[in-house]
Amino acid sequence: MCASKTQEIDVRGLPPPEPFELIINALQTLPVGECLHVHIHREPYPLYEVLLDGGFLWHTTKIEDNNFLIRICYS
């Protein structure tokens, strides 16, 4: 799904709305052809609507300790 180049951010443990804001800021500067990998401590349902409206594709994987990895790319 994602290109070979990725950026990675870890927003685990940050209080709302910091994770959402950091993800949106990272996406605004994401070069075309790159993906963003987000490590987060809960599934961010409000983010999914924003990603859909912005033309992004994403895949969420539940990983150890009930954390999630979200891979976000341009569609």
C-alpha cells in the first residue's frame, strides 16, 4: 500500500487533542509518494473521516499492549 519512503511519529500517551493535531500537521507536510506511520495508544475514529475527506488511504493494525500502528498514504 505505501511507498518505500516513510515518516514515522509516535503519539502514544499524549492527551487529546495532541495526537490528532500532530498527525494532521505531519500529513500537511508529507511529500507525495511517502507514507506516514503513526504509533498511537487508541484507535482514532475521528481521524478516519478526516483521512477519507483528504483523499488518504490507511490501514490500522492492532499491535502489542493494545497499541495501534496506522499506515497512511495518499490515494
